[in-house]
Amino acid sequence: MGASQDPFDAGAGSILRQPKAVWATAGASVVAFMGIGLVDPILPSIAKGLDATAGQVSLLFTSYFLITAVAMLITGFVSSRIGGRKTLLLGLAFVVVFAGLAGTSNSVAELVGFRAGWGLGNALFVSTALAVIVGAAAGGSAAAILLYESALGLGMACGPLLGALLGNASWRYPFFGTAFLMAVGFLCITAFLKEQPKPARKTSLLDPIKALGHGGLASAAVSAFFYNYTFFTVLAFTPFVLNMTPYKSGAVFFAWGVLLAVFSVIVAPRMQARFGSLKVLGGSLVLLAVDVLVLGYGDHTTAVVCTILSGAFIGVNNTVYTELALGVSDAPRPVASAGYNFVRWFAAAAAPYFAPKIEEWTDLHIPFVVAAVTALLGALVVLVRRSALTHEAAELEPQHATEDGVTVFAN
């Protein structure tokens, strides 16, 4: 990526010079992503407060992401009919209601159910937010994607911190805090985001599935599926392994999130410019596999260090996968993104469920061995299917091209 096209340059194409509507959407996105890691530091507290096992509490992630995955099939259907702004507001409303209800739960079953409703709202919001930011951002899709990844990284970093600060008093408070912040996001979107033009063609429920018929998009989705299993083993299972107070666990995952943000927004684009997307992705997946393996077999200090370090590899992977999903297929971006997310979020639902089960069936180390294997499988898919992914790799050279009238920069 040439210096003149650096999204952090102070010129008109800078990631930092965006309309208020973009900042409002990105700000709400930060809170939406905070909701993913919010429960990390308080998982042991929730288990204690509701007299539940680690496996039962991990269902908070499973229900959330299972609904999120299925909901990806309807996000385009909804937004192409009522518009992006109304879809964002609908998603935010769901999150406000169900996050608030989650804080009132008196059993794990209630909490899991409310997290499922929360997942539906998050799916409507997050999938539409990326399309809205890409459509409204100044500086083309490169700046938009990096802004979106910045929101993801900041949310992932601040979620555990907020969970620790509020959860130290009561595990219920982080849910109420999220509901409040999402209500603020609702007001910001209402005030600053104007309704965008609806697509000329309405999206059907089957369009995301049909989009997966494209070899490149299917390859990216399958590779991301394996990667997400590793990602959410770290996110959902490691807190039980570390077994720390909410404050200490929050600090660990805050540091993890900071690395995720820095590597996704600053390091990944520069590595892509030098080595190419596929080499960077494959190498990062292999290093993530090594990291989680050491995490599983190391002592407590090693586990803490490897947990934090995994944020760097996850940050790189997130950025490259997002670019692949948006650029590798000829389907409209929202449709391609929905199909891609439909596949990968199933792994995010599976990992929190199976990791504790695998520990019960074997021992503490094996869930991390499985996570290392899935990361390597993700890299193997990239290697074997690299020809199907070269469309994106070719477009994302240091030069830039235009797609649908929008400048796209690349790896």
C-alpha cells in the first residue's frame, strides 16, 4: 500500500476524516463488539452466582453465536426491504431489550435464552453496520474496513474491561451497562445517520447460500470456520483455565484486545502490502496454532502471556478474512458477507460448547490441542484453495483498483 494511499494519512482519504454518520455507526459498533467479550471476566462469577458448571455458562456464547449465524441469512432480506438505518435501529433495540433482561436472569437457562435474543439483534446490527460504513465512509472501502476493524478491536479490548469493572460488584451490572450504552448508540444513529438508498434488487433468504457457490468465497468461509473455532476456544474457554478475579481476567483480555486492535488496523495492512494476503493469513494461522498449543501446556504465567499474544494473530486474521469475504466473490458485498458469516459463526457457537466437554472427556490440555489443529486446518484450506482465492490476492496488490465505483486498496 503506497504512502499516498495510507488510510491514516491526514488527507481526504484518511480513516480519521469521516462523516458524523460513519462515526455514529462505528461508535455503536464498538459497543456491539464489547458485548462479545463482556462476559469473559465474569464467566466464573456467573457460574458461582447461578450455581452452574463451566459447560453450562459457556452456552452463553453458544446460544449467542448460533442465533447470530442463522440470523445472517435474514439480515440482507430485512435491510434490502426496510433500509440500512432502520435495520441498524432494529438490531440495537433488540440488544437493548435482551441485554437488559439478561441482567435480571435468575437461572442459566434464562440467561442463555436472553443471550440468544441479544445475538439476533447483534446480527442485524453488525452485518448491516459494515455495509453502512463502507457505503458512507470517505476514502474508499480500505479506510471503511479499517475503521470497522478498529471498532471491532476497540470493542474487544473494552468489553472485558467493562465486564471486570462492573462485574466486580455484581455479574448482573455488565449486562445493564451494555443495554445503557446501546441505547446511547440508538440515539446517535437516530440523530446522525440518514436513511441510505435501498438496493435496486431485494435480497432473498437464499441469496447468501447461493453466494457460497463461488469457490473463492466458500474457501474463505470454510477456512474462517476452522479459525473461528480456535478464536472462540481462546475467548470462551481460557477464562476458566486462568481462573482469575474479574479485575485480573479483565486486564488480561484488555491487553489481548489492544493487541488485536493494533495488529488488525496497523500491522496487518503493512504486512499484506509486503508479503500478500494469503501468505500473511497462512503464516498467522500457523503461529496462532503454536501459541494456543503452548497456552494449553504451559504454566499459569505462560498461559497468561500466550492468551495476550493470541490477540496479535487474531487481529491479523480478522482483517485479512474480512477483505477476502468482501472482495473474493462477485456477489454484492452484503450478500457475500452474510454467506461468509453464516458459515463462520457456527464455529463460534461450537467452540464454547465443545471445549469444556472435551476437557470433561479427556483433560485440560486437549481442548487447546483441538484448537491448534483447527487453526492448522484453516491454514491448509488457504494453501490448498489458494488458486480460488487468488482473485482477491491479485486485486489487493500495492496498487489500487476500482470495484463498483469504489476504490479498493489491498493487501
